[in-house]
Amino acid sequence: MRRRTPPPPSPLPQLHGVDPVRVRLPAAGGWATVRDHLVERLAAGAAVIDGMLDGGRIVDADGRPVARDTPYTPGMYVWFHRDLADEERVPFPIEVVHRDEHVVLADKPHFLATTPRGSHVAETALARLRRDLGVPALSPAHRLDRLTAGLVLFTVRPEERGAYQSLFRDRQVTKEYEAVAPYDPGLDLPRTVRSRIVKERGVLAAQEVAGEPNAVSRVELVEHRDGRARYRLLPRTGQTHQLRVHMNALGVPILGDPLYPVVTGPVAPGDFRRPLQLLARTLEFTDPITGRRHRFVSSRVLRSWSSYDDWAAG
């Protein structure tokens, strides 16, 4: 098998902890210039592309500005920084639980995305940590949903990222979550929930469908009071929204969930009331580089359990 040649390093530095956009020109195409291809490929429009080209903001692998009449060259790489919109700052700190020369283990707050995506770019855990720690090569080994709080593992050295990602891919990480949801005395727990979950692109909520299970979660009752309960959730797989879907299927949807059982729409920017009561409490694994056994625990508290009235009032 022919090994793919890695892309050249970026000639542009990060901006506010965010990597520049890299575009590789297709091997085949009928474009006369790089400009023609970018206008067709990118949604920004001709006027914006022309303004970026004229301003020297789109560069080649040597860092030289690409001009409007630069000929199209198949396989060529270009880089640029996107215009960052004003983002609503998530007013909660991200805490560093552990840091060494290989990894950073962060305790992410609710509402903060793990990595740049969609309208969340500079205001993400990755961008914040790169800026705060001064580690531009920092990368996530896995992802945690924006509405979920808790532990996220980042790698320091690019050449080691694959080893840590493999831990999650090969299910060699023990993950324990905590959730607060309604208490149902008729619900037989503990139990293991198995189903097939499908998340379609552009659709907010995932769906359980017929077929071979691809999502497995163990659900345990920790304690209950006043019609609410604390649950320990242990996912054996990592489907999108898996724990939220499974809790909803059991008839005890997680408090603060805007998608299950009823889709009320995405949480509006700046609305930090009643966060989803789901927390990635524990991560445990053997470090693939050092061989050390790690067990990290989040110190966060789910507010609907510690102070329900305050959480409900937002």
C-alpha cells in the first residue's frame, strides 16, 4: 500500500489558540487559478476571497501570499485564518487536573465545546488551554459534548497523539459518568442497556433504531431523594449522545437536557441556566508512553443535586 505523504507544516502561527485553515487543491479540476477554486469551494463568496487574497491573508507552503492570478496547481496547499465572529464567553473556568510532558487532563465546565466546530471556535477548551498553557501543539485525545462537564484528555506531543487516541478507540479507558435524573422506584437497576443509535448529520437528536446494538451502557442507582436520583453511568461504547439517549429510553431523562425526550432546540448563546446534569466524573487508563496507571476524578458537583432550587431557578 502506498503511504500517503503528510502535509507540509503550516507557515502561519495559531491565532487566539486556533489553527489556520488548510486547503489542499484537488488533483483534478478545471480551474485556471487558485482563486477560482477557492471561490467555488468555500462558502465565503467571491468578494471575501478576493479581499483575503488582496490582503495577503492566503499563503502557500512557503508563507508567500497567493495572488488572484496564481495558477492552479493540483495538490498545492494553501492556508489562511478564518474571520472569527464575536463569541459569547462561557463564564466558567476550565481546571487543569494533571499536566506532564505527555498529557494535560482538564476538567471542562458545562457549555464549553471541546474543540472548534461551527460557531464555537476560539471559545473552546482546546483554544483556551493552548492560550493559557502556552502549548500550541496541544490536541484532544477524545471529545466531550459541549453541554457535558468533566474530564477531557489532551496530548502535548503530536507524535504521541495516536497512541492516546488508540486507548479510546480500543476501549482501554474506563470512563465513569454521573447524572441527575428523575427517580423511578419501579426501574430495576443496575442494568446494562444495549441498543442501536444513529445520529444523522444536521439533526439535533440521535435516534434508537432496529438492528445490531452499537451502544452499550451500564446504569446504576447511587442514591435518591425528593423524586430525584444520582446515577452512575458506565459507557462501554462511545456513540453520540449515548448516555442521554439511554437514560431517556429508561424513562428517566437527564435533567436539563434540551433534546431528550423533547427537542426544544439548541441552547442559545449566552444562556447558561440549568446546565445538563451530566458529568464525566472519572477517567482511568494505563499511559501508553510511560506505562503509569492513571485515575483522575473530577471535583465538580452537579448543582441539581447539591442545590436543586438554585439550579432550577437558573
